[in-house]
Amino acid sequence: MRTEPNGLPSLEQSPAVRDRFQRLKARDVILDVRNLSKTFSVKGKSTTALRNVSFTTHRREFLCVVGASGCGKSTLIRIIAGLDQQTSGEILLDDRPVVGPGSDRGMVFQGYTLFPWLTVKKNVMFGLEMSYDGKKDPEMAASQWLDLVGLAKFANHYPHQLSGGMKQRVAIARAIANQPRILLMDGPFGALDAQTRSRMQKHLMEVWRKIDITIVFVTHDLDEAILLADRILVLKPHPGEVIELMEVPVPRTRATEDLTSQSYAATKARLEALIHGSEGHHDANSTDAAGEADDEPYPALVRLTDVADSID
Ligand SMILES: Nc1ncnc2c1ncn2[C@@H]1O[C@H](COP(=O)(O)OP(=O)(O)O)[C@@H](O)[C@H]1O
Ligand SMILES: [Mg+2]
């Protein structure tokens, strides 16, 4: 494995991969995060969860965010979702500042956030009904989205009748039903067993290929990030800062079997070196306050889009 002068494994792109990144970066910027910082103050102690985080995400890009526990992944995604507010910096979505939750963002958390008293179809219809403008019938639209996630047959089931993987499919259908510009996912498959997780990863790739959606996906599973991402935003903790925005050199389409390829191995080795190399750097004045926010309920989101250009 080749290394850079600093000892990090170097990543080489094939001409095809390089071309693909050139095309990706020529697409419109959907999400523009500029100098984002977030400091929590709890009982006089402050924690800098994010410091000067900047990156852009292009249309139909699949961006993964990785980093050790506590590096600010959930904080970042919650601020993008508008569920929390930054201390400084700004976020532009389609050139407009994000100031609160909005239907241009869909969200899927690790915990199951379906309404238990509503059927699968009613869960997916929830946001569609809120935004109904008399045009597209919410029930028809919901059926179409359930079809996309392969759950048409389960439309009249209740969440408790579904497996964990199926619940997350419904959550995905609900989040994309309103056709948001970006889909924000915080460890969505983290609670699933390995086999189901692998099926869900493939499934998400298929959904992503079929619709016009940009995805920001948080995970602490490096294999998952390499399998899914165009680029990987690598954060370090205390304070949460960007170490690298890595272009994954593994060609698409990818399968779990590619885990053994050389470019996969180099990518993983580099990620591990970046993440583990940064562990143990703590600010003297920072503290780990309780703040697991993964399971907060999020209002269902609404908005329809219809474009699907090539992402290859
Ligand atoms: N609501 C909160 N109040 C105080 N500190 C918080 C809060 N949420 C998160 N934090 C702190 O911010 C840092 C980043 O947390 P988080 O974004 O949850 O990290 P990750 O998702 O990467 O594990 C941690 O030190 C965490 O303790
Ligand atoms: Mg988290």
C-alpha cells in the first residue's frame, strides 16, 4: 500500500473514478455548510461540538459523515435539519439559509419513529396530507413510495407487525415522500442485525439511484461508509473538526464483496489512520455532557420533485 510522506495510506483514483468525481463536482451545490460551530453550555461547562466545519454537497451526491463517538455527527445533522441552532456559521440549502425545520429536508433516525397507531400507508401519507395542494392524491402518492421501497403489500399493516428493516423502509418512504432536496440519515441501520443492514444498504442504493435526492448519511461503520459514499466527511472529536473530505476511489457499482479490493483496503486504512490518529486530543476545557439525540421524533416532511438525471 502506498503512503504519503505523513504516513497516511494514499488513495489513487482510476481515470473513470476521476471523471466521475469531476462530473459530480460540476453539478449544482445543494448544501453549503460554512464555518459552522456549535458550543453547548451546560451548568457553566462548555463543549465545542463543532468548530469551523465547512463542506459542500452536490446534487445527487451521497455524502457519509464518520468519526469517533462524540465528534459531533448528530449535532451536525440536527443543525442541518433545523432541529438545533449553530453558535456561528451558516448553512445554505439551494442558496437559501437554513433557519429551522423545513420540507426541503427529510430525516431518518436510528430509532423507529413511525406512528404506532397508524398503518404503514397512513404513516407515509402523514406529511403528504399536511402539504396536500389538491393536486397529487396523498394516498396514491403514498402507494407509489411504498412500492419504491418494496412494501406495497404491507400498506395496511401496523408498525408493530413489521421487522426492524421494514420499519426503516417505511421511515425512508415517509422521509422521501415529500421529495425533499436532501435526505438526512443518522445511523439509520445501526440497530439492525448484520444481514438486514447489508440488505438495507443495497436497498438504499437502489432508491438513491432512482430518485433525485442528495443524501447525508451519518455512520460509525467505516465499511458502510465506503460501500455507500461518493465522499466521506471525516470528523475528529473535541472539538468536532473536519479532518478530511475524502473521495472514495472504489468504483461503482459497489458490493459488499468489494471489501477485499485494493482500493477498498486503502480507503479503510486511511480512514482508520485519520480517525484513530485523532483520538485522545481533548480540549482542556471541554466536557462530555449527556446529549444523545438520535431518537428525537421528527415531523414528517412534504414536497414533491420529479427529476431523475443520471448519477453515474
Ligand atoms: N444537547 C446537548 N447538550 C450538551 N452537550 C451536547 C448536547 N448534544 C451533544 N453534546 C455534546 O456534543 C458533542 C458531540 O455530540 P454528538 O453530536 O452527539 O456526537 P456523535 O453523534 O458524533 O456521537 C459530545 O461531546 C456531546 O456530549
Ligand atoms: Mg450520534
